[in-house]
Amino acid sequence: MVNEGVSFLQSAVDLGIKVDPDEAEACSRRKEFQDILRSEKNKYHQMIANDPTRTKSVVLGQLVVLADKLTREGEYDKAAGVLEKLAKLEGWQGADSNVNIFAGLTAKDIAEARARITKGLPGGPGEPNSTKPESGKLVN
């Protein structure tokens, strides 16, 4: 029932158990049955979540297949949405595509590095300005 997403009645029919539709409905509404069903759904979802063969490439492949299927069905807007999600996962779109070279640096760290760099350059603080021409004169 959980794996296939079918009703209690359909499961009974699939198993070859003769059951009255009203009786099946009554059984499926019982609290005990609902508790067991919820528990089994949780076990099923846990099994799916812990599947070691599920990787990022598997998910990307599934998205491509879904986009193709939606396109064949004429659902172009939905297919575009799936492709947009695919692009984000691949890092082609969105904030994840930017590389932050300042990761972990504070504004103070950057200011100190800037001061050290400009101090070592000609024309920096404390250095004579030998690379710029004096007013009105050309430097060779």
C-alpha cells in the first residue's frame, strides 16, 4: 500500500482477498490501522532517504527526464521551472554560481591587507611620489 500508494481496498483486491468495499473503508479508518500505516510510511520514507545509490547525479537525471516528459505533454511553463531548478543545482544560476574569495575575512582583515599592499607600492603612504610627473614637466 505504502510503496504503490494504493488504497486498502485495492491492496486487498491485488492480494486476492475478497472484502466488501464498506468493510474495507471501515477498516482503513480505524485508529490502529492509521497508526500502523503512518509508521510504515515513515519506514518507507526513511528507506528512500538513506538509499546510498541516490546521488546528486541521479537527482539531476530525474529532473531532465521530468522536464522532457512535461515538454512532450505540452506543459512548457512547468518544464521551464524544472530546468530552472536543474540550473540552480548545477550551479549555473543563482547565488551559488558566484565564488566568494573573501570567505571568512572581516572588513578589518581586508582593510589591513589593503594598507599593507598600498604601503609597499610606489607612491603609497610614506613613499615619495616618483612615478607621477611634477606639474608641467614630463618624466622620462
